[in-house]
Amino acid sequence: MNLTRRKFLKVGGSSAALLATVGCDRLPREVRALYEPAKNSGPFAPPASEQIDAVTHALNRAAFGARPGEYERVKKQGATPDEAAAAYLDHQLSPEKIPDDETDYAVRRFETLAQPLGELFEYQEELLQNELMRGTLTRAVLSERQLFEVMVQFWSDHFNIDPSKGDAKWLKVADDREVIRRHALGKFADLLRASALSPAMLWYLDGRVNRRENRKDKPNENYARELLELHTLGVHGGYTQRDVMEVARCLTGWTVRSRNRPPYFEIGKVEFKLHQHDCDAKEVLGQKISAIPDRLNKEDRERLGQRELDRVLEIVTRHPSTAKHISTKLCRRFIADEPPAGAIEKVADAFTQSSGDIRATLRALFASEEFRRARGNKFKRPFHYIVSALRATGAKTDAGLEIIDYLRRMGHAPFNYPTPDGYPEPAAPWLGTLLWRWNFALAVSENKLKGTRIDFATLQKNSGGDDGLMAHLLGRKPTADEAQAYHESGAGLALMLASPAFQRC
Amino acid sequence: MSDAQSFLTGNGDQRQTLVVIFLRGGADGLNLVAPLEDDGYYRARPRIAISRRECVPLDGFYGLNPLLKKLEPAYKDGSLAIVHAAGSEDATRSHFEAQDLMEHAGITGGGWLGRFLRAHNTAASGPLAAVALGRAIPECLRGAPATTVLQSLDDFSLGTSGARLTQSLARLYGMQTDMLASAGRDTLAAIRRVEQLRHEKYQPANGADYGPDDFSRGLVQIARLIKARVGLQAVSLDLGGWDSHFGQGTLMDPLMTRLARGLSAFYQDLGDEMNHTTVVAMTEFGRRVEENSAFGTDHGRGSVMFVLGGGIKGGRVLGTWPGLSRDVLEGPGDLPVTTNYRNVLAPILQRHGVSEKLKQVFPDFELHPLPMYG
């Protein structure tokens, strides 16, 4: 059932009174979702080991951290922590089997995110940006499909688009929904194709002005270069400048209707223009693509011209450098900033053998000994940090602009990275963000963020007191120093969230 | 985690600071720096032109508005360069579009200053590497690794409840030796340093005389941060209100006074520190050459840029003067842009440590950096 904001406002007025009289269980489901206290509100057993175990590790890496009680729930899925972690990861790899109503309801308040492509232009770009960021943050905090959200972020970086460029201000919303989210755990080839023909991408990397109407025209190589350098083969993946030019030629003619140029309807529509396509013969990474003969009729020529895009994507997807490049990035995200070569090889093999099936690739990664062993050695990026703090404290949040502002100050607001390479994954560029993390820790623990509330007393009680709370936050028993500092600080929760251990994952 | 940053090691601070001043509203370059020897100037502005007599002579052709006289010493020292007929390729004459384009440096993602910081070798990992004086992060800093927005030094702290927390943090971050721990210690040191600054009464050096306005106050904060060596790499500060459609004098005169007083005080105050500091002042566009009926000027194209800093070969007005004859003027009668602002920024960014990745900072543009350093 669809709960629009208008409808909500209608029911909202009377629902407070309703609550008082009928109690939660008799309310319509969509109203209940907004009033229900956060899940996991009962007592729970926090981690009790000295070191992070496999369960916490899985929650740290494949999710944005544990919510209250989540550790215990996951741990029960297996006889040992390793088995439990494996079961959890397996489950997370099938997000379609994980109910997520609460998240869906929460995100529905961001109405623009559900608008069809053409309708997006009806909105102020600032509203779109805000809803996109808030929607992303809301999902990361609330969703039960955590690995899916982690991968959405991974691919948003991999196929980075900064919507401050041109019509991408409006079109990125559709890209997020129809490219990144649709294929985040699907086939890499489908994701790549959707991205290549995404109107936002055609804007961001100038594909829309890549044309060769006559021999004098020079194709725009921007997308072609990033396709090879960033999206597929990687910078030392074995292509040449000539390959970049040839790929650009293959992709000439694809364009997107702009809001600044007639015709002023079907804005954002992607079109192939045969007269802007380079019909001469090409050679991409050693593979020949024959010229499109003049004698054919227009339809056939158009079909052949369009097919060159698929041909190029097929060549680059199957290139062994692509498997290696994607696997290296996945291992950097899930294992270590300097990923071990053995793991990359295993993951790349899985990528190749499954023809770029993202789930199969991740399955191989999670099964690797390298993943299992690499615990607590990564530095959370600011988004991960903020989300994990909100999850760990069981915060109720509207993902408001104050939180987005913290992310902006730390240089990690969603969809704000200027260049096509996406936010960096390794720790170094993020080390200057500690002050904002500490301020955020204070603000969230003292309930100073508008639209975000935590219930410290309940959290402390449910985790079994201070020691339990520390273990819940750190994913292990606190050290003697941590425990002492917790008590001395006068702001124990903030200190734990600000501590070195909580910056790691 | 190795490769620890040590940007708080007293005189070990090798970083250079770039101060970007945006004169919002379209500042009239012809009124800031007048082409005294171009008769077209006097013909176009019979009522509002500055006379040759009033002007501070610069090089025989141009003269500084008398209200900018305080900039004369820096110009004579060779520390101040002026670029005339500078601006961007944006011809919309819309404040928003022109500022946006200038701050992004083209139809591209993020701001040029943000991309500069990302491209910088040290990855701007210090807690005070990028600062925006004001209320919000300006578009030019969009995409920077971490930006501190502050109106005063009070904003860089852990707040009132943070005092005890700071001690406990020092304990936890003090016990380890990795990159994260040293970043934590650096951040705590920066907090302490700024805290000290807050409690000291600031005495500008060399008799520098800042004004009582927000612009000068902003420059004082910047000077203090530079002197405290907290690793400040880039800082933005606005001086707005230049949209002089009518009564140009009443509007521009106080702004020019503020600009000159602030910059000259900053220049004096920093003294030798100026060697590793560059200040660049820019505006989104200049004004129509011809004055309008309301003693003002309308939106135009080319304006001036000021570059103040160590190492530059100043004491010159750079850029090509296009002349003011009808056939030269652009559109409704505007000074054409003969130097794209990127070509002024490019050599500065090179000096500040980004050369190879300059293309990334200014994409889709063929750079011809202005030879400002020799």
C-alpha cells in the first residue's frame, strides 16, 4: 500500500488521538510504522570476546555496523561465530528475501525519489539533492538489506556522478534508482550498460556531446576514457590512447534531450542519432568492428550503429583486466586498503567464471581466508561512521540536514564528489575528519541533533549496564583503559563513539 | 597505517596557504583600476570616472582608485599583481550563473578549490586544511576532503561539554602509534592551539591596522591560523555587495575602503609569512563600460583580479588591454575578457603544489598560465 505524504498528513492529524485510544496493534500498518519504537528494544547480549569475532566482523564490513541486539540475533544463526557470520552473509546476498517494510515506509516521505524521469524536472534541484541524500542515509541506517546498501554505495562511487553538472542535477535521482539500485547485486554487464546509457552519466561525462557528423569532428573522449580507466579495465589495464579514441568513436551519436534545447518535451530521453555516429571501421582492444555500409537502409544502419555500444561493452567486460580491477576495488572495500594479491586473484576468478555475477563474486570474497582474518584494520569513512553511530545507538532519525551537514564538512556527503573516480576508499584522505566525528558523537549522545533521538537509559539497561554497552559499541569487551576513560570522561557514550576503536571496522 | 602527517610540528609546517576572496556581486574593474590613458574610459563615464589627478598611478597606463591607496605599498614592494580584463567565459551576465561557473570552473562536478585540495599530494588530511570563513561551504570548495566552516575560532572546538572528553580522548589516542592515533593527537593539538588563540588577545604585527568590519575580522582569523601553523591550506572569504547599478560611488566606496584596509593590514601583519601565502581576489564579472543614467553601471564581462603573495613578480598590471573602442567591446558594450581567470589561478596552484593534476582541477580547458612568477 502506498502512503503518500498528503495521505499521511490526512491520517497524521488524528493518529495521536487514535494511539491513545486503540493502542498500536489496531492501527493501520502504515501509520504504525511511523510510531513504532525502534526494533530490538528489549534486553540483549552484547559481544563477550576479547577480540572482534566473525559476527561483529561481518556486521562491520558487510553492513554499516550492528544495531542494539543485532549481534545476538546474527550469532544465533550458527553454532560458531564463523558459521553464524557465513549464514548472515549468505542471507544478505539475497536482499529480495529480506523484508524491509520499515525502510520503505520511511523513505516514502521523500516523494521525489519515486518520480518518473520526466517528472523530476518539475522539482527544485535543491529539493532533489536533499531528498536523494536523506533517502540514502535513511536506507543505510534502517535497511535490513545492509549488504545491498553497502554495495549501492560501492557502485555509486565506482560510477560516480556529481549531480552539480548540468541536467544531472535532476537526472541523478533516476540513475540512483534505475542504474545503481537496480543492478547493485546483479550482473556487472547489466550495471555497466545501464550506466553507459544513463542520462545522468551521458551528462556527467559528456557522452551526450560525443558526435562525429563529418570527418572534421573530433569525438568527445571523456566517457570513453573513464569507461576504460575507471569503470572497467583500470588505469594500467592494458589499453592505449588509441583504444580510448576508438571507443569514443563507437559511442558517437548517443545523446540525451536537454532542458535547455528544443524539443522541450521528453527531457532526459536518451536517443541514438545516426547522423552523429561515426560509421567507419574501428578497432577496440585488438577486436575489429567493421564499417557500417552506406548501401543499407537507415533502420539497419541505425541498428548496427547502436550495436557498437553493446560490442564495446562486451569487449571491455570480458577483458581480464576488468575482473582484476573490480576485484581489487572490492577487496579494498571489504578486506584492506592494500588488498592481498591472493584474495584479488580468487575474487577475480569468481568474477570471470560467473561472467561478472556480482553475488557470486562477493560470495568468493566472503569465503576467502583473507576476508576472515582482516578484522578491525579498516578506517570507517565518514558516512560509514555516522551511519554506524546512528545504528549502534538505536537512534530514531529523520536523516535531517544537520546530519548531512556533518557529512558535508567531512567531505563525504552522498553524491558530492567532484571527479569521476568517486570518493576514495583508503584511510589517508579521511584522517582530517576526526574533530567532526567527535562533535557528532557529542551531538548524537546529548540529543542535540534536530530530528534525531536516542534513549540512552534504555540502551544502557538493555545492553546490561556500562560494560555491556561498551562491548556492544566496540564489538568486543572494552580494554582496561577504555573502561577507565569511559567512566572518567563524564560522557561515556560520546567517548566510545569518538574512540579510535569505533573509527575502525 | 603509516605515513603519518605532521602538520602541527611547529616550524615543520611546510604548507602554503591560499586565501581566496570572492567579491560577490560583480565588482567594477574599471573603477577599481582605471585605464587612465584610454580616452574611451572618460568618454563612457563622463560623470563617474576617476580623474587622472585623483588616481594612484601604477604604471603610466593604469591608476588605482584613490580608495585603494593602501594597496600601493604592496604593489611597490612587488608583492601585489593586478590582472586586468580578467574573467570567465560565461556571458550570461547573471550573478548566479557566473559565480557558479567561476567557482566550479566550468560545467563540471565540484569546485576548483575542492578539486585542488583533492589533487594535492598531501591529500589535505589535516583538520584545518580547508576553511570557509562564513556560514556555509562555498561552491568553490565543494568536494574538498574536509572543510571547516567557521565564523570565529570558537567554532573549532568540542563545545562546552568537551573539556573532560578531550582528556579522555587524549588518553585513548595517546596509547597507539598508528596513523589514526597520530591523526587523533594532531587534532587534539589543533584544538588546543586554537583554544590558546581564543584566549590570547590578538595583537597584529608590524603595526597592521585592520578595519572594524567583517571582512577585516575574517582576515584576522586567517592571519591567526596561518601564524599558529595549524596546517591551513586553503581558505575562502567573501566580500559581497558590489552590484552597483545605481549610485556607484555610495555603494563601492565603502567596499573599496574595506578591501584595501583589510588586505594591506593582512599583508603587513603577516610580514615574512607572506612568503608562503597567496591571496587572490576575484569577482564573477565586471560592469558595462558606459555608465547608466543612475550614476551606476550594469552587468558586464571583464574585471580585475588581485594577486598578493610571496614569490610573485608583482608591481605590474598583467593581462592584455583590449581597448575600449566600439568594435572591441563585447555584447551591449562590455570589456572583453582577455585573460581567463583559470590562467591566473593556474600558476598559483602550481606554486601551491599541484602541477601534473592541474588538468583535473581545470578540466576541458586549455591552460596558458599567466607568467606571474617571472
